[in-house]
Amino acid sequence: MKTPDESLRTEIEAATFRRLLQHLDRHKEVQNIDLMILAGFCRNCLAKWYRAEAEARGLELDYPQAQELIYGEPYESWKKKHQKEATPEQLRAYEERQAARRAAGETE
């Protein structure tokens, strides 16, 4: 396999990220808490990472703006339409996952 140059690699990574966002958008039934339990990140994490990377490059972006870029609409609007209340089982699994992450020294 030919190794892509930095510019091509960045293009590929950006396209891959856009596909991830499209996939999440097509699967709004997948709740953020389930993503957190299973993968350790969710749409809000993506918004936080997006904001951090934008700011690292000198672009001022507040969290609601980053969320809108990730969700494709204002977060509060998305939340009202698609987010369900977490079940006690989900909350318990989330807390267990977070405790395991803290014990492993994970910060994100």
C-alpha cells in the first residue's frame, strides 16, 4: 500500500469523520448513553473534541456551536426529538463504565 502524504491523509480522515457523523445521524435511535457505555464516547464527546481541536488551531467555537455541527441542528432541538430518558439499568452501566475508566486512569 502506498502511504498517503499528509494532505491526502487529512482528506481521508476528514471524509471518514463526515461518514461517521452521517452514520450517527441516520441512527438517531442509538442513544448517547448507550454509546458511552459501549464505546466510551458519544455525540457530545465528539462536539467537545471538535471544539478543542478548533480552538487549538485558533478558531473560537463555543460548545453549543460545536454540538450543532455534530448533531446537525441545535442540541436542545435534537434532544427533544430523539433523546429518551435513561433507564436505571443504563445509568448503572454508565456509572460502572465511568468508574472503570477512572480506575484505568482514562481522562476522556
